[in-house]
Amino acid sequence: MNENEDARLAKAAMKSLLVCAPESLTADLKRLARNRKPSHSIWDGLREALAGGAWAYGAGAAFAAAAIGIFILRAVPEREAATGVVQRPARIAAAPQALQDLWSDDDGEDNDEI
Amino acid sequence: MTRFKLAALLALTAVPLQAKPRAPRPGADELLLKTLAGPATGYAAVERVQVFRSGRKPKALKVNVVGLPGGRRRLEVPGKKKTPALVQVRDASQYEAPALGLARLHSIYELAVSTGGVVAKRKTWKISLRLKTGALRRALWVDRDSGLLMKRETYRPDGTLARRERIVKLELPAAIDPASLQTPPVAGPWMPEGFVFTGESGGARHYSNGLESYELARVGGKFAVSGDLAEDDAARVLESAVK
């Protein structure tokens, strides 16, 4: 009798034992098995994904690049040392009042001075 | 042939013989070089600058201009009191030779000369400056004798008038005291007449004449101009900024 047959017999014996066992014992065995199962954290998942193959490396790199890009675009404001965030200059900057006062209303006519 | 018919025929043939020959139309290059170099004599003028803003009343200001041969000009905007509100002394020769200005205009516009009518009692030639797309961007009225720029209109892309500068009174030749044009040159890039530096923010330098503005910024190591400037003025600002 080789080892494979031993394992198969042991499995069959276990199955028959489970079938014959009371429900409380079955539940205990299932709980025991669940507790013995290793925990699967998000970091383990990430590590497994990265170790899974070349495509996983690519996906991980793309995710990291996107995250860094979003961070730079959204989280870093344009700053000036003394005054903090600077408004982007408007296309037409406000002219000083003294310059604006040089102009007066006009009729728009095109003629010489009389 | 009756005597009456003979007299009528002689009168009709005499009219074209007595008429003055038409002045030959000069080429655009020849005319512009003369304009960019400025008159060969001193002159004094009153200029009206009008700005037409869409949907709003036109605005205007009056400028007293004196000029010397060689391109030096003094502009004075009268103030409400006796002292002038703004004085600018410009030396065209300090910035560039007329040939460079002409080359810039050629790189941007198609030029055409036509009869311009009379401005401030002077006969003019009109030079139309059209973008390569065909859109009329500017028109210049140039004194036939001296080459002085008498009037200039600037148009928006939709063809409406945006700005007019017109000499409304001219004394040419005029005795001008060169001492009145002695002012140290303004540092920094070239500015169109009437514009002054109003401040700097966000890495951009701002210029204004009170109604119109533009800014000069350095973007990615290169200068960029945006605002109320025609293409040739914007190109000249850029060129002088790079220098």
C-alpha cells in the first residue's frame, strides 16, 4: 500500500466521521478549519499581485504614476514665498486709475481738429 | 462741322490736356521705409487716439506730439491742470532700423497701397495690412510728401474697428528744440506708444495705457505676449524682450 492510498483512506475515514458526527462537532471542525486558514490582508494581496507576473508589474507602475500625477496636479498650488497662493494673472490686468482717467467719452467721429 | 460743334470739341479735348498728371502710386515697401524712418524735418502735431470697445461708448484721448528727424518723438498727454498727465520720449532709431520693421510687417501681413484721401490737410497714401488669411488687420494713412504716419486704424478679427490714431492738426516743418526730447531711454522691452509698465505678478509683466493692456510672460523658457496688441506690435515686443 503506497502513500496515495493511505491519504485516500484517511480522507474517506474523515468524511465518514463527519457524516456520522453530530452537528455540533461538524460546526466545531469547520470553525477550527476557518481559524487555521491564514489571514489575507490587502498588503498580502498587493504583494501577491506584484509577484504574479509581468502584467502585474505594469499595472502597479501605471497605478503609481497616475496617483503621483493626480497628487501633483491637485495638491501643489502655485506659491510665492511671502504671500502664499498667487492668483493667475487675468488676461487684462486692471489699469491704474490715473491711466484710466486720461480717457474721456468720444463720439467716434473721424475728422480733423477745427 | 458747325462753328459750335468745333468749339465744343476743342473745349473737351482741352480738359484732359490741362489736368494735372496723377501722382504715380509708390510701392508699399518704399512708402513704409519712408514712414518708419520718419520725416526729414521737425514737426509738431496734435493726435487723437480713439478706442472702440464692443458694446460700449468709444473713448478718446488727445496727445501733443513733437518729432525730430531720425525718429525721436515726444508724446505728451495733457492733464487736467497745467502739468502734463503723461510724457513719453521715444527714439525709434534706438530700437531698430526701418528695414527690420519692414521685414517684420512682411512676415505677418500682405501689403497693398491705394489712394488715401486727405488727413489734416495733407494728401495721403493708404496702406492696407492684411493677415495671410485675408483679414484686414490694419490700415495706415501716410503723408505723400514727408512719409509721416497721419492715421492708423486697427481692426478686430470680425472686421470691426478697434482703434484709430489720427493726426488732427499738423505743423510740418516745425522748429523743435532738441532739448525738449532729452530723456534717458526707458529700460526694458519695447512698448507701443502710450503704454506704460504697470506691475509684475505671477511671473508676468503687465503694461497698460488705461484702456488696453497686455502682458509679457516667460512660459517654459520662452517669452509670450497676450492682450490687446496687433500681431506686428506683439512680435516687436517679443523680439525686444528676447534681446
